[in-house]
Amino acid sequence: MGILAEPRTARGSRDGALSGSWRARTLAAQEVALPSGRVALSCPAPLGHGGLGRHLKEILDALDRRQLPTVCNCATASPPGQGAGGRGLHTRLLDAALSLPPLRISTAHRTLKASVAFDRQAAARLPAAEHLIAFNGTALAQMRAARSAAWQSLALVSATAHVRQVASQHALACRQYPLEGTWATRMVKRTLAEYPLADRIYVASRYVRESFLAQGVRDELLADFPLTPDPRYAGDGGARSSSSAFEIVYIGTLTVVKGVPLLIDAVRSLPHLDLRLTLVGGWTTRAMRRFLERASSQDPRIVIARGDPLPHLRGARLYVHPSYSDGFGYAAAEALSCGIPVIVSEDTGMKDLLGVEGANGLILPTGDRGALAGAIDAAYRGEVLGTPRAGA
């Protein structure tokens, strides 16, 4: 099986972890991107929870470093001690979940309802401010209210690629694996209505920027706000699991659009008995649960896990992130920060963190099971990425 990919290496320290100087430059770039004055920041995720919550926290931390007075509207379930920020920061929690329809409603419909509910609550609770920074898909009412109040600027944080790009990639995933639907089908119209209202659209990667440029959005409207892995993800001094298995890890929501069925099929096509795939995360649909339970029962090399992903990363030889579309991809960046080689799809923003020489990362065509299986096989054999199985 051929590997249709370009080998890359992380910019940073010798063991593949991103360097301290890189982080310092990135944090400085975050601060430069922000406006000056009183800021209202909103995001439907709990602060610090998951990729979206981490993205929110990076913006809030940058505002704190700038010492800008900020009110942040976000979802409930923030970790202890994060209810209020640092200098001049205040976090208000909204409970949009109270307005959600029952679980029997489709994921796409639930996502739209949740987005509308959160946006309405946040719009009704807009503080006295000069600048709005709100996440895409959940900002329409807030932007209209802030515009009516003659705020100085309205900014949209695009946590994903342009919504048309996302919808197209999700459609590809669902054609290949028609197990579940996608939230993108319901969010296109709403998100497209937000774009023209924005004075600035924050993008976290070249992948996201290029998706907007391809849709005719002016370059000057786009502002870079680069992202960083949580500092707790770092190398462990070279210690690795004593397991003799070739450990592959994926971390994140277990969905079709994240490429989980594609990864499972790629692994199951390989004959190596000492290869193991650990999927750290949870499913959101009954169809995915049944798919995962069937796959793990038929192939004991596939393991479903929950809890803190860091121990799994530190015991891994390879991290694989085959998403059909990710604006950044924190989990893959966190693996890289731990010194774990990564395989990512072409439609993943964190590929920005891979350099042009060496072999700490591979970028594969999105949705190509043959290329994915071939890359994993080559890594197992030690032909790429320097990750041979134990005893090889």
C-alpha cells in the first residue's frame, strides 16, 4: 500500500515537543490580534472543556495578558476555579441546555437548537462593552444587538473552516460512512448570515484562512489567532509504556466526521497482532455506539477508553487524527507536544505545526483508507516516523 503523504517534522525541540520560544511567539501573536477596549466574549462551550472550550480559554487568557476588561458568556460546567478570570475578567455561565429538544431529535437539529438558545441568552445579557468577540454559528443575535448599540467592532471566531467547506467535507464523510448525520447541514444558513456582519474573522490556521479565501472572503477581513497545546502536554523524559504492543492513540469525539470509522477500518485491514488502537472519547449517537461495540468485539486490538488522555499519549508510539475537517485539532498538537509522531489529514489545521524536513508527522489525503492503512503499516515497520514496534 502506498503512502500519499509528505513527511514533516515539528518546529521545536529535538524530541518533537514544541519549543518554549515558539510558544512565546504564538502567545505574543494572540495578543496583537485583539482589539483595545472593553470586550464581550462569548462561546457555547464550557471554559476549558474540549477543543472549543480550550479555544475560548486561549482567547480569554490573551485578553487577561492584555489587561483588557472583559465579560465572557459561556456554557455551564466550567472547571472549579474558572468561574472568574484574572485582571478585569469576569465569566458568566449560561444554561442553554435547558432549551434543548429530547435526544430522539437528530444531532443536526439539536445542534441548531442549542446554538440558537445560547445566542439568544447571550444577546439578552450583553454587557456594556465596545467590542464583541463571538464564536461562529452562535453569534447572529449577539452581532445584531451589538450593531444596533453602535459597538466599535464585531468579531467572529471561526473555530472551523468556512462553513461551506465544512459542509462539503462532512458530506464526504457521511457518504463514505452513512452511520450518522452532521451538524453542518443545519448550520450553513445561520453561519453564512453571520459572516457579513463581522468586521473581523479570527482564524486559527492556514487551512481555515484558505477556506475563506476560496469562498471569496477578503484577506484583510481575516485575522490570525494561532493556538497552542495545553502546557500540561509535554514529554515525560523518554519514558514509555512497557507494553510490547505498537500503541496507536486517537483522542476526541468518536464520530464519522472525525474519521473514527475510517481509522478503525484502516487498522482492521492490517495483520499485525501486536498492534493496538485506543480511542479515547465518547460517541454521540446510538449508531456510532453500535459500530464501535461491534468493531471492538470483533477485533480485540481496538479499545475504547475514557478519562484523562495524557497517560494514553505517553504510552503511545503513534497518534492518528484522520478528521474530515478540523479548524485546528488540539489533540494532534498535544500529541506532538508530548513527542509522539502524528498522522493527520490534509483537512486539519494543526498541520501548520509540522515543518518541511525530518519525519515527526505525515499529512494524508482526507478520507483515503488505503493511504491511512499504508502509513500506519509503514510506521509499524519503522520505515517512517521512527516508530518501529518493540523488538523490531
